[in-house]
Amino acid sequence: MTDEKCDEMHPTCSRCVKTNKKCVGYRDQSDLMFRDETTRTQTRFRQWETRNRGSDSTSASTTSLSLLLARASKWMYDNCVTPVDGLFPPIQDVVVCYFYHNTLGTISDKDPVHSLHSQLPNLYSRSDLGSALRLATEAISYATSTKLMQEAALLSRKRYIQAIKAIGKAIQDPQEMVNDQTLYAILLLSGYETISRDPDTTQSWGAHVDGAAALVKFRSTIEAHSPLSRSMFGFVRKSVVIGHMQICRPIDEIFCASDVTASSDKSPEDQLMAMAAKIPNLQYRSNCLFTQTQDARTGDVEDLFYRARALDREIADWARTLPTTWSYSAAVNIDNMTNSKFTPCQIHRYPDFYIARVWNFYRVSRLILQSVLLRATSWMSISTDLNEFSDERKPEGSSIELVNDICASVPFLLGHDLSKMKVVAKGGRIKQERTSGSRVKKSGSTHTGRFSLIWPLYVACSASSVPEAQRDWMHMQLRLLAEHGETEAHFACFKKSQILLGGADDVRFDCV
């Protein structure tokens, strides 16, 4: 058995040698994250916490951390690491393990991020102490542990600053610049900026997305696409597409190329993102055409119209050809249980939050395309004698339907329990049943899709075809989100999105 006062010498400690005891020696620090834990060690951990905190007010936090340690230990044991009696990992390893497990538990198996997140243990175990990846991992891990540790917020911010400096140093090194760990570290920092709800780091998300995009472009010229590289490319492309749709800035061709991530197992979201990557370029072109001082040329406007219409139909076909596992149920004839002047005409129930989020991204994408179509048809009908565009008013009707569908997703993404919506499909047709507001109750899960509602509601509020009562209802949802701690919802309450009106928004944030 290893001596309790082992001096950490390799391969065995000098104390064990002197006392003629068997010693397995200390393992690599990363290996300590992958082992089982004994009851004795958990007890010692509680005693250590008590000595360092010395307060009854933190007993709940201590207990939570002890449970975390036990859970972390099971994960370590499952990864085939031999238990070492009497040792337990440093607290930063516990929070890293908590972040990994807690995050993995909230990611749908259908979400490509699930596979990307699963790569973290392997990358982390191969990273050096003080590396960009280590520091970024610890930064986001502490950020997710603020309710468990009083000092987590301070440590998180400290690691975040250290990680930024480490990344800056890494990208100066030609070898580190193309290392998977460097790009992964940047993605972790963008995740930190999303979950930290710190106003000082909100603007940094867009900057890190731009940095990741530049790194991806550089890496693509010198490396073969491994599964990890493809996963990171998909994550970066998604962030780039969302951010550039918000500010109407063109996207680099590498993210628009259809064969960059060619794969037989391409997810529906990847397929949608590949198509949506063309939208920012159309937005930029539209804004330039209709805001320039001299009159736009008819040929340019026609070309814009046909490209936008073709892409809108392509994305609409994506929705029509989704597998049945991506279908959602709809309840109609909703009773208005409040004093609101508006009640969604439907309530949607989705297989999970992830699928609901992707559906709403689809709706926002089409709202943007149809705003481009409406501007083009308006210009053509006024500026030319062509009648071909005068009757092209279908986008306006479709926009109303898309906004209604966004509103219908709100109860589900807020985390309400819609299990009593007994809506079943028979013979390809949907059986729609009356659902009252009293049936919509809060579920016990703390995980919701609230954050993903901000951008769809923000954009939908600016649709010209939306009735005022519905617009007020969506604004009310944004105010409620802000009251529940969603930082990005605050600016959405006081600003009007410009992207459906021929302008660009001045804030970029992760929202899907």
C-alpha cells in the first residue's frame, strides 16, 4: 500500500523505499482524473473543505463537491485507470470533470457538438500544464461551478485571462498554430463567453469566432481533415454563420464550399448550416444594392432575387425531407389563460431542445431570405415595367407562418412540461387535440432552451407583417428571459433588430 506521506518521487517514493513498503508511485497529473474514489478519500475531502471553509453556510456546497468527486471518480474508473488509495485529484480536476459530465448530459446525441465535446478528455490528458487548452478548460469549468464554489467566479476569470495570453503565444508558433489543442482552446473560450453572462466578455465572442475562422482557413491549406478537424470546422462554421447573419458581413468561401465536410453521416444541422452559409453574402449584397447613392441596376436586382429565391426553396426542401425523428407535434385551439391580447395559435412539442433550436434557426434563416425577396420585388415593381414580380407576395405570408412557429416553440424551450399534449400521427396525418394553458407546467429539469429563444424572438419582433399584439407578446417573452438572467435578452428588449429591414445589428452572440 502507498504511504500516506508519499513524497511523489518517481518511480517510487523514498519514504516507501526506506520503510520497505510497496509503492505504485504517483501517476501523471492527468491520470488522476480517471480513477475510482474510496469512501475514506471522500471523508478526507469533506474534512479538508471544512478546515478551509469553516462555515456552516458552505456545507451544502461542500456536500455537492463531495458528490461531484464521487461522480468524477466513477468516470475516472470507467476510463480504466487503476485506483490509488489515499489520493484524490486537485479541485481544478474535479470541476473539469464536473464540466465535462454536466455538459455532456445536456447535449443531445444528435448534436454534432456531442462528438466534439467527447474529444476533450483525450486532448486534455495530452496537454501540458499551463497550456492554452488546460487554461481554457479550467476557465469554462470554473464558470460552470459558481454555484458549488464561492471562489469559482474569481478563478474562472483568472484562468480566462491566462488562457487568452497562452493562445496569443501559441498562434505565434507555427507548430502550435496548427495544433488541434490551440483551436479547441479558442472554441472553449467562446463557450466561456457564452455561459459566463459577463457584459465585459460579450463582445469577445465575435472576436474569438473571427480568430477561430482565420485559424481554420490557415489549417485547411496544410492538413488532411481528420474527424476531429471536421468536427471543429462544423462548430466554427456554425458560429461564423450565426455571427455574420447578425452583422450582415460576407463569409469566407471556405465556409460556403459544399465539399469541405463531405461525409455520408452529415447531420441535418450540418446540412442546414452549409446552405445557410450563403445567406450573409446575400444580405451584404442586398444592403449594398438598396442603400447605394446611385440607382441599382435591374440585372443586379434580378440576379439577387433569383439567388435568394433558389436558396429559400432549397432550405424549405431541407425541412420537408427531414427524418421522422426530427418531427414535432402541434396542439391547436389553445385556451388563453392570461390577460394577454395574444396567444399562440399552436404549441409545439419537440423530441428535445436541440431539435427545437435547429428548427428555429431554420425559421430565422428563411425570415432573412424572405426579407431580401420582399425588398427585391418592391424595387422591381416600382422601378421597372416588369409584371413578373408584382404578384410575388408569397414571402410575406410565409413570414407570418414562420413567426407563428417561433412563438409556438416558446413554451417547450422555456422548459414547460408538455407531456400531456396527446397529439399522435396516424396515416401521415396529425391528430390535433385541444390543450389548455393549465396543462403547461414547469418540468423538474433545470436545463432549458431559454437562451436559444433570444435571437429568434428578437428577429421576429422586427418582421413588418407581425400584428402589434403578437409583437408585444414576443417583447414580453424577451423581458421575462432578461429577468431570469439571460444577459443578451436585455439589449433585445430595448433595441430593434435591423437585419430584416436592410440593416445590420451591432451585437454578435451565440444563440443556437
